[in-house]
Amino acid sequence: QVQLVESGGGLVQAGGSLRLSCAASASIFSISTMCWYRQAPGRLRELVASMTTTDSTYYTDSVKGRFTISRDNAKNTVYLQMNSLKPEDTSAYYCYADRGLGSAPRTYWGQGTQVTVSS
């Protein structure tokens, strides 16, 4: 059973924009901190942005001011708006949900969506 479904990746020129979406089942979304990770070939997976159920956000330094995470509770969807994209943003992007301590299962991963930024 697929719990997180991502969409919105693609090929874009440097300076362009993309919006990633991650639709989650209601039982996951409503109580989860939702996150976006990325992983480029040969590199470790890194946390890009996260948003709690109380709308607290975190961004890794390299995307601050360019990326925005948001969540639509009515649609059980989290978004990652990516502006001013750079070639170094090229990665597979993964949606991640953390339902918090005491939940089982606690975490879920999406299947990933590729973002390629050409120079």
C-alpha cells in the first residue's frame, strides 16, 4: 500500500522553478512532521526542509530564501516550491513523514522524484 506519492520533478534550466508535491494518506499526514530529503549520486541523503503539524519549518542553509515548504491539510499534501534553482540542486527528492514517538510504523518514505537543473 503506497502511503506517500510524490510528483512534480523534471528538467529545468538554472534559475527556473519547480514545485514538488507529496500526497499522503490522512492517517499519516495529520500527525506527521513532513519533510523533503534529497540525494545526489555518490552523496548522502540530506534533509532539505521540514514542516511540523504546527507549521514550524526548517531549511538547510543551501536552500534558504529559495525553497519554501508548505502543507495543505485539506488535501493531505505537502509541497516544496523551489525557485532560483541551481545545477547543484540536481538530485532525487524524497518525501518523508515522521509520525512521532509511539507511532508504529513511525516513518514513511516516498518513492522519489528526480529534479535535474541544467546550467
